[in-house]
Amino acid sequence: MERHLLDGRIKLRHLQCLLAVAQHGSLQRAAEALSITQPAVSKTIAELEGLLGVRLFDRGRNGARPTAQAELFLRHAGASVSALRQGIDVLSRAVGQTGGVIEIAVLPTLAAAMMPGVLEAFRREWPGIVVQVHTGANQQLLTQLKSGQVTLALGRMSDPEGMAGLTFEHLCATPLCVVVRPEHPLVQQRSVSMADIAHHHVILPPHGTILRHTADSFLRTHGVGTLDDYSELLSMSLARAMTLRDDVVWIASEITVQDDLADGALCALPFATKGTEESIGILWRNDTVPTPPEQTLISAMREAARVRYGMPGLR
């Protein structure tokens, strides 16, 4: 890479467009996220490709995918943007300004269960800072974290490739839970087997997620292969509403339904779920140091796990 590229020709807008297209997978969605036009995004990416001398995205019907060269550059671009944000945050505090925005990513299964208390604790200490919470599948969280769009994530441990460049602090392990509404016919049955749930509509996590892989393995272990009647939902609020409304069966992370089970709004069917536990924790990039406000969020997440599970890392 020529040193003259650092003489001011590569602008912040180039990096922001690069990161947005990589995150959203299309120029149109990146433009919407950045509140600019698609031609402006195309022009900016073309400028950056010209400066770097490489093609950054393969464009097709399915959107825009980063090339191998872009993947090499993305991590450093994300770290640069994140470092700039941290520098602005440190300077703002030094001159007495208390405002700002922190963007974090959280699994939908954890958002309602843990984040209300986390955000309440954060507001008490940093009332002038806005926390923007993004939700999505675990892989999306990791992508947002690596690209620099968010600085913290509350999610699951992934495979070694997915965790490359990231720090993971384990908080707790939560198993699957098979839940229904109290009026469900299976609650009244004297004996319930896993085969019985196949006669009802089953709500599963989306295909390709870590939780779905665990659910599929759990079903196979109990002799249930292919389900004929099921939905795939990422929205926990929709899954909950359907379960409360009708005689469906919801296979969920226990932490998602813990409050409803305690209140009696939902019932757990008596299936052994030992071995389905998955590690939940806090993630940030190795090349960053959490700022004081981010440290407050981390401490609040630890406390939320302690309240629910007694001690971080233990159920």
C-alpha cells in the first residue's frame, strides 16, 4: 500500500460506506442506513476501489459480498472508525461534555430478559449518553462488532473463525426449554413424549442460527427428525404472542421465557434439556479498550447475569 494514500485522499466517508455495504449486504440498504442515495454509495465505493487498487465487492442478484481483499481491509477500517469514535468520546468527557451515543448489539433472546435492568443502571450513571441497541442473529452481531458499527455485543460463543479478533467474557449458560400455554392439551396429558409435540405447530429459531442447530440436535436426540408443521421466528415478542394465544409448542432459550415461567404465563414441558446449554457473554474487539461508559454497560450486564443466575458463569 502506497504511503500517499494516507495523505488525505481516503476520507471517513469512504470507510463508513465500506462498512455499511459490508454489514447490510447491498448498496441500497447501505444507502438507507447512511441516509444518502444509492448512487452516492456506488460513487464512494468506486472512489475507494480506485484509491486502493482492488475490487472490494462482488455484486450480483443477492447483493454485494466483500472480496477477499476487502475482508483483509475491513477489520482495520472498522478498528479505525471505532478508535476515532472513542477518541471523540474521551475528548468530550475531558472538556466536560456528557453527551454521545453508544451502539451495542444484543441477541433478541436476551434483549427483553437482560437489557431493561442494564439500561436502567447505565442511565443512572451516564444520563446524557444515548445507548442504541441493535438486535439480530448471532452472526449478524459478530459482523456488526467486527465492522465497527457497534462496540459491544451481548451474544453467544461462536466457532473459532467467527470469534477471531474478538474477546468473549462468559456470563452464564442457558439451556433450551420447551414451553406451551397453561391451557395447552399437552399440559393435561399424564405422560408427554417428544413425539407428541410433532402433532402441534412448533415454533423454532431461524435456520442457520446457533440456537436452531442446538434445537435440531435436541429433537434428533429425542427421536424427532423432520417436523411437518413449524414456524421459524427470530422475533421473541411474536413467538411469545403466538404461544400465549394458541396451542403451539415453542422451543426457546430458557432465559427468554424465565419470567413467563415464574409468573405462570407459560408452562415448561417435562423434557430433560441437559446438554443443550450455550455460553452467553459479552463481546468486544481485541484491538479496542472499552471506554468508561462501555465499562458501565459491561458491569451492568455482569450484574444482570448475577441476578438471574446467582453468579456469572453459573446456573
